[in-house]
Amino acid sequence: PSLSQPSLGDASASGEGEGRGHGGGGPGAVAEEEAACALVSGFAEEAERQGQPLTEPEWTALPTLIACRIAVSLCVGAYSSSKDPSNEYLQLTLLPGFKALKRWRDKSAAELEQLLSLGLDIGINGCSLKTEANLAVAARVPLGRLHLETDAPWCGVKRTHAGASHLRPLRHAATGAVCGWAEEKKERWRRGATVKDRSEPCHIQHVLQVVSGARGGGEEGEAEVAAAAFANSVRVFGLAS
């Protein structure tokens, strides 16, 4: 929601401050707005207590920073709950949020069409490209709705994945020269090498290679896929400004 500066010391957790939204989204939407306003008030109160009131630029950035913090908490909590599924605290506080953020994975063509009909964009990483069925669905994602990601340090394209046949050596983005980086176990890592079996940011190229290959474009089609995915991410995350 669009948040105005709440009065310091108000009871924003109950939604009674100036920052409360008044949208018509129902009880769930109101609760989300009240929670966001409570966070904003909490930051503002702490800043005032320390004698450093928030500046106008800080107020402008604060809602976005809070949204990022919530997203990180949900994702970390989701990972924790996968390791400890019987943890009642995680079940109560984090799993509902994780379901809302659930990544597209192992979806059928029909499910993909359903997601697209909702106006959603689709993000693909190495875990989305494990099987031949995954590749077939990935090939159906319209270029105008496609995003590429690594999910590093996890979800790399493994040699056992169906998409591994499309992999080629990594290249320097600026020069196009083959990188020639060695893979080393983490205990033996050295500068100029990647960590064996760990997804690194540079491996976004592997995701691109597999997606382009699945679409039938191969190496020649990579530039088109990369340009489209980049433009989509700039649009969705508001990076153009």
C-alpha cells in the first residue's frame, strides 16, 4: 500500500495510525496494510528515539526495503521448514507466506497456461529444467513473460538433468571469450575457480543455454532469449528508473 508517515508513538499495529491503508481488498488486505504500517512506525519510532529522524529519501525507500525484508524472511523460513517440517512455529508463521511465494516448478503445460492467464510472469532456474517434461513446458513460456534466475548457491543445472545436453563453456560477458574456470571443491577453492556443485551467479548462462536449447534456438537463439528476459526483469522490478 501507499504509506504516509505515521505519527510517532501511535498504535499502528492495530491500524489506527496515519499510515493505515483504506483499500477495499477485504480483511486479508487490511491486515497486510496494518502489518506494513506497524513496521514503518517501528522503524520511525526507533529512529526518533536515537535522535536521527528519517529523512524524506529514507521515507521514500522504506516501504520497498520492508517488502524486501519480508520476502527474505519468508524464503529463509520456507527453507527452514523444509528441513524441519514438524516445527509448529514455522508452520504457523512462515508456511502460509511460502505458499504465496511458491516458485514455478514441475508444472504441466495446463498449469503453466493457468499461471499465465492470471497475468503472472514465470521465473526459471536450474531446478525448473531437470526433466524432459520440464524442458517442454519451459519452451512454452512466452518470451514476454520469461525471467531467468540462478537461485544461487542452489538450483544449478546438474550433469544428470535433461537440460545438461545444452550446456557449453561459460564465456566472459564483455569479451565473449571462454572463461576456462576450473571447478574446485570448496575446501580447495582458489581465485579464478568456481566451487564444485555450487550454483554461482555466472551460471545464469547455463540457464539461458538450456532454455534457448529447449525452445529450439540453440546458441543462435540465446541473444533473443537473454534480451527478452532482461527486459522483463527490468520491467517487473522497476529497474529502468
